[in-house]
Amino acid sequence: MRMKRTGLTFWALAVVLLAACSSTPARRPRAVPVGYEGAFTTWWSDDIVKEEGAYVAGRRHGEIEVFYKDGSPHMSGEFLDGKPHGELTTWHPGGAGVAVVEEFDHGVLDGERVVRAATTGVVVERTRYAGGVRDGRDERWRDDGSRVFEGRWARDLPVGRWRHWDPIGRLSREEHYWVTAGVPTGYLETVFASDGVTTAQTLMLRDGDEWAGRVTTWHDNGQQQSLVEYRGGERHGRDVSWDRGGRLVAEGRREHDLRTGSWTFFGKPGEGARTVVYADDEPVAPAPGEPAPTAPDGD
């Protein structure tokens, strides 16, 4: 009699458990099944959507919407065979507004790319692309809307005039780039002080496989400070400097950054100049009538 009641109790418990299990909802999918075709939704958790849209062979195909873990929008746009096509929009986390709007052609950037700041929502970057490379106008701003720089690209090479501004809107640098048949051939860079006075200028031209040119600097009173010739990124050629009053300080030549040959150093007013002969940046002999050479201070 006791054994029979125990058996009935066991089966009653099993039925209750089965009913309870059958009423528990299935866990919502966290990923798109391999090779899936059609509309589908994936979830971060059972109550927060991760992504929804249409798929072909398990790849995004059609309108897709993606969300952050907090449920705020992350990205939306059209896809073809797993690649973005047309306008794609990305949002800052937490619903802070649009971060990037860009245009694609079968997964390749092609059109305008616009970036907005999370803090202010202002546009901080506007760049044109063609075939996946920068091609056209490029403009940048700070979060407060002040300009950083503007210029233009030609197949990912800077061309023409580029301008840069400091945080309070003063022109700080200007560059001019020359390109011939898709190859950079020269550039001129000018640096300005806060009052607009030119402080440095670099002119470089391509000579075979190397860049050759000169760098000129000015004192803050407008007097030229130095002129140094360069080749292949090294000081190579004339090296001349002046003081704020326009008097020569030193004059000589360099090869691969090292002083070479005869250098003249000019003293203070009323003092005579002295000459030192260098080899590989080391003084080796005085000029006729000069005392034994000693290297001057500085470079």
C-alpha cells in the first residue's frame, strides 16, 4: 500500500515539473544561425535587442539595425552580401547622438564621411572619399566649432593649399603641395607666430629619389635667423645663421648633418672672425695664421 502511494507521488511530481518546464520561454538567440536566410533578430539579453534585419547565407543583406548593450542605437544602414552599401550611420554610445555618417559602394568608402562630436554634436570632420581613398576636400574642427585645418586630397595625396589654425582662430601654418602624374614633386610650408609674423619656411623639391631644399627661420623682430640646406632629410649644403641685428653668426657647409670644410664664426662687434676646418664634424686644422682649432659651443 505504501509503495503504491510513493509511485503515484513520483508521477504527480514529474507531471508538475514537465508543465513548469513547458511554460518557461526559450532563450532568445544571441547570434545569427550559420547560413540563415530571411529576417532575424539577435539579443544581448532576453529583453535587449542586439541586431535586427535581413540575412542571406548568414550575412547581412538589406536594412540592418544594431544596438548597444544599453539598448541605444549603434549603427544602421543598407547591406549587400555582408558589406555596407549606401549611407551608413553610427551613433555615440548611450544615445549621445550621431557619431559618423559615411557613404559606401559595396563595402568601399565612396562619398562624404562626416564625424560629429559626442559632447556638442558639431561636425568635427568632413572628408571626401572615392574608391576607398581620400579624394577631395578635407576639413576638421574642434568640439567647440573652431577650425583645425582644411585642404584637399587627390587619390590620397595632399595637393594645393592647406591651412591650419590655432585654438583661438589664428592661422598657424600654411602648406602648398605639388603633384605631377600622381607623384609628389614639392611642397612649401610656412609657419606663423601668434601675431602673424612668419617664423619658419620649408621648401622641398623632389630630386630623383630624394627631397632637396632649404629651411629658413626668422627672429621675432622679422630679421632672418638661419638658412640651412637639406637633402634626404639631413642638413646637406649651406648652413648660415644671423643674430637679431642682422650680423652673421656662423657660415659653413654640412654633409649628411656633419660640419665639413671651412667654417667661419663671427664674434661680437669689434671682435675678429675665426675660421675652423672640419672633417666629419671634428675640427682638424686652423686656417692660415689661426691658432689651433677648437670646436665652438653648440651645433
